[in-house]
Amino acid sequence: MAKKISLVGKKLGGGRYELLELFGKGSFAEVYRARQITLQRDVAVKILSESASEDTDLVKRFHREAEAIARLDHPHIVKIFDHGFEDGIHYYVMNLLPRTLRALLKPRRPLPLEIILQLARQIASALNYAQSTIKNFVHRDIKPENVMLDPSHNAILSDFGLVRGDQMARLTIGNLVMGTPIYMSPEQIRGLALDQRSDLYSLGVLLYECATGSPPFLGEIMSICHHHVNDPPPPPKLMNPELPGGVEALILCLLEKAPDRRFQSAAELLAALDALPLELRQPKTSIYSQPTIPVTHAGQSESPGWKLPRLTPTPFPAQPKIEKTAAPVASHRTMWPVYAFVAVSASAFIIALFSYLKKDEPVSKPAATHIPRATAETTKVKPSTPAPAFAKLQVTSRPPGATILLNNITRKEKTPALLDSLPPGQYQVHLSLPNHHKHLETVTVEAGRTQTLEGLLAPIPAAPIVERGALKVAFTIISDPPSEIFLNGENYGKPVNGVMRAALNPGTYKVQFRLPPHAPVTREIVVSNDGENTFEFKWFGKVRVQAFNENGDPEFGAVYFAAAQDTINTEQLSDGTTWDAPAGEYEVIVKRIGFEMRDAPPKITVRGGEMTRVPPIYLRRRIQ
């Protein structure tokens, strides 16, 4: 076998990124710490492995992952700001986060309760945002290695499912072997279609490990798969008696075998947390004590004979109907009460984490420490002095006049502004001002107190003019999203913000846009000498495909685009839904088992920023 050549020292992105050291390695990709030379900052560069690069489907999925994550703007989702293909290397660039949750986890040593709750809320918030932003979003690979930690120890979700979870049978690619399915849902192991509830099961496994110091099932691959599909997990309190009952109930609800018996969305999980009485959300102790002796792991070799207690279902806000998987459906839905789930402030979380990291040995819990446990009969305790019902948030910015978004809802106020009558809790604050960089920050407000937030909105510098030849006319070319721009065959690079300005002689030019893995697109532009000229190219347009059988009834088949050099699986159905497609000329093909297209594939031209309606496609049963 040929020795693998080290990529350390190599430059990518036209020399913008220099690889400094190998940071991490997985089955399908490697992550390098790199230096972004233009901005003099360290970044992370994820590179698809040589073996994975031979799989066309994985290559497309790799770049789709980069494009999908780049559209997400959330404090607990990794930031991706560039991707490409160069010298046989597929890569994308993201913010550098040096630690993962795996670094905090130690065998048989539970994390402090405050950290568990912080992780649960932050990861659920990230999933909720992604689920509401991307249709049919499923992460497919939630595990400690894919939960990064920023310098403030906030959870950042990364690695959005390079290999589809419903392809569980495909455990190898080349000579690479996938990891054991410790965090996979039963439907994922069985190769069924997945929805957002599969991610919630994986989150439950992750929280189980945080709360007990061990995943619910360990062993050989087949043994783990069998347990996930057939056996209930050992109660977390068997391994960590100090775990509050409400937290245990939440974890066991996430780990229900049937998707219909879990929380139905991340939004529902967050709603359950927000619905808790205020006094239950305030911790009575500053630190969640560690067990005095290592906890034991029960049920690794054989499942215990206990059964989960059935508690009164907890009502949650109604959620939009989602497509069900083929997992077993219960006659009615049971939701576990989560009365003891505690929301804590950021300061308590940092104190807990600091104390946890400083511990060399588990310590005995203080004698006075008492964490109330929730049961089905938990009643609300009235405080002697009623707490104020609302919190306030003072928001300022430099410069002032910024638009304020609170949890993705635009406020009528501009900065500076005092936002009062806010329910206590955690908020995502988004400040924006034209021609300035945005400011995004998560704050926690408490009842009866005024929290302050100040955002520094740095101005965006004007795009530089690239001089080529005689200076005649200033011409602006905009690529949305940013891509490599070629003008009459000359590479003008890939502007970070997608805006390039060039001084050109009047005349006709051919401009080509390149954004792997999509086919290059060429357009003709005319430069005139009557003033400022601008040409904007949008890579994606809207497409709607609908298929029918010969009786006129809808048929939901897989939609493919046949281009000049390739046939693209759009991963969409012919159900009349509108979706984004890269600009270009295609033949539209609909495939459905047992059917064939009655007519020749229609030809369409997708134009960026425009709606393309495909003529109705008719399918007829294939004659065997």
C-alpha cells in the first residue's frame, strides 16, 4: 500500500488557506487546523478522504452538506464560509473549535446536572432551528464527537450526516469501516426512512451518557443493534441514584423505541422546558455533586426485567403533522412529565463546568444538598414572596439604529432599546445594520432583573476594484452564493462576499461561474460606457415537479435532472413541492418502481432567482 502523503503545508482556495496540522480524522474525512492567510486567523478545513472521494454520491453529499450548513445562522451550529475542489481535494472551511463533548465524558462519571441541562437546551435549540429552516431536515449523526465546544463551553453542532442514516446496511466504503451504532435510533438501524424524531433518539443516547457516564448499550455491533431495536435501556437512576426523576423521565421519553412515543420535534422538547414553573427552573444548589463511588453499568450483556412506569401524559403545544416512519405505532401517545427539568443561568453553568474540570476524584455530596425529584404527583410550591413575572433586556449597538431580532422575530424597536415584559429564559439576539457585519449573541434573562447587551457592528469594506487592462468602465459582478468567477477565460478568484468589481473596456464578455460540484455556468455580459454596470448571477432557482398516472391521480416518484455530463438525483419527489435547483439546462426524469414515463423527458431551463414550472409528467405502469 502506498504511503499517504501528508497535506500539512499545502495551500487550498487559491492560496487562501494553509494547512498547519491534522486536527481530527474520521471514516470519511479529515479535519485540519489551517491559517486563513487573508484574514490572519485560524480556521478548520474538513477534507474528504481519498477513499470517500471515489464515491460520487458521497462527494455530492459532502458539498451539499457544506451548502446546507452555510445557509444556517445559529449560535449552536458550526459556521461554514467556503468550500471547493482543488488538486483532487474536496474541502470546506469552518470556524475552528478545538474541543468536542467527548473530551468532557469520562467512563462511569456523570457530568454535573447544570452541564447536562445546558447541553440539552443548546442542542435542542440547534435542531429546532435546522428543522424549521430546512425542509425534512435530519442530522443523522448526533454523537459526542459531533458536538463541539467553543471557548465558553457552549455546544456547537457539526458534521451533518455525511452518510445517510437509512443506508445502515452500508457499513463500509472501500476499506473504511463506519463506527459502531451506539447513538443510532432503532429505525436508523433497521434501514427505515428517517425524520426528526430519529435525531431526538440519538440526543437521548447522548444525554443518557452524560447523566450516567456510559451509553445505554455497549458491546459488539450486532449486540448494540439488537438492544437498540428490542430492549429498553437500564434506568439511568440505577447507575446514578442522584439523578432527578424528571431528568430521567425526559431521557427515557427520548429513548422510546416507537417514534410516535417520543417528543415529536425539538420544538416540542423546548416547549416542555419553557412550560416548567419558574421555581422548578431555578437550581437550589450551585453545583450538581458527583457520586462518591463509580457508578455501575447494568444490562450491558442482557436486558433487565424491569418495565418503565406509565405516567400521566404531559400536554404540549400542537405541532405540524410530519410524515411518519414505518416504525411500530402505539395506540396512543405517552409523553413523560419533565417537572424537575431545571433551567440554569450561564454563570451557574460555568461554575459547574469549572468545578467539574478541576476535580481529580469524585467528591462526596454536601450533606445539605437536596435536589427535589419530580413524580407524577408533583405539585406546585408557592413561594413566600411572589417573584416578578417578567425580565428586561437593554440592547445597544455601535453604531446605533440596528434592527433587533429576538428568537428570529423582528422587533419594532431599533437600538438602543429597552425590551421589557420578557418571560424569563434564554434568547437569541440578532442585530443587523445595512453595510455592517451582523452581531449574534445568546443571553439569559431573569425575572425582576435587567440584562444588558451591546453589539459591535463592524462596517463591511467596499469590494476592491480589480484592475485588468485599460481603465474604462467600473463593472460589478455579483455571485449568489459566492463562486469562482472567470472573465473571458481569466480566473478572477472567488470573492468572499460574492462581489467582484473590475475596470473593463466597453464590449461583450463571457463570464463563467464555477461552484463545485455543480456544472460551470457561462453567461454573456455587455459592458457599456454610460456609467456603472452591474450583473448579478443567482445559482439557484425555484422548481416544481408534479407527476400523475394515466387516471390523473398524483404519483410520487424520485426526480432526476439529466444534464449534459451527469444525471443528478435531486432527492425530491414529484409531489408539486417547490424547491431550489441549480441554474442550468436539464431533462426532467421521474422514476417510480413499477412505472415508466409515458412521454419523452421535458427539457427545462432553470434560471437563478426565477420560478420554473415543469409541464405535468405522466407515468404508466411498466409492462413486465
